[in-house]
Amino acid sequence: MLARLLPGFLCLFLLLACESETETVTVNTTDWDNRRATLPEGDSLTAGATYLSSYSQIYTETEHRTFDLTGTISIRNINLRDSIYIRSASYYGTDGALVRTYFSDPIYLSPLETVEIIIESGDREGGTGDNFYFEWSVPAGLHEPLFEGVFISTYGQQGISFVTPGVRVE
């Protein structure tokens, strides 16, 4: 009798062992006001702008059905010894209309520091072709900031994730 029940218990044990708990983590949003910076005077800074394609939604199965994604927009200072400045971070929708800006004064990033903008799953304001446009300044001779978008979602046992790189446009 035990020999007949053993396979069933073994399968049940394996199923329970494979389940993982989903942990809810509260993301600490960036306090942009505490990151305010006054840009140095004179010609000591190199200015530029970067475009980043974003995907808060993607099409699935047909053009009439979309799938929501969570986006992590990563802004990185890849310099070892000096701060850099982000002058603006603007989020545009599929139609090119401004959805929101994230700060009104320039902010700083310390050496090797990263700040993030989170587009939560279910935030559909940007649509399927949303975009970011960043303006920045760095001290002469330093690397420009690195901008990346990481997009992810899961549904049941299926998952999707991908990365988009920023492209310097100015």
C-alpha cells in the first residue's frame, strides 16, 4: 500500500518545493529635490542630450490587445572621480505629447551613482511608443551618462524582459 502512495506523495512534495513566494518590495522613489544642483559657471561643462525608447505597453496577439510592462529607466554616472549633471528628464507618449517631467532644476549624480525612474505596470499614459528625452552636462573630459531602460513583466509561468539603450542625439 505504501509503495502505491509513495509516487503521489513524491509528486506533491516536488510541486510544493517548486513554488516560490512572491515578495512585495516598496521602491524608494528618488527625492529629486534633495538632488538639486547648481551648474558650474563658464565653459567647464560639455552639454548633450540622449533619447531613450520606452515600452510601458507592447502589442500581443493582435493590434487590439496590449500587455503592460514595468519599466526601470536607469541613469548612470560611469565616471570614477567626478559628479555629472542631468538638466532634464522628460517622458513623452506615443503621440509625441509630453506626459511628465521629473524635475525642474538640474540634479547631480555622484561618481558611479545610479538613479532610476520607474514606470509602473498599469501606467498607460505613455502608450506603446513612449519615449524619454534627457538633457545633461558633464565636466570636460568625462564620460557622458549612461541611459538604459529595462522592461519586464510576467504572466503565470511566462515572462518577458528586454533592455533598450539610450542614443545620444545632441
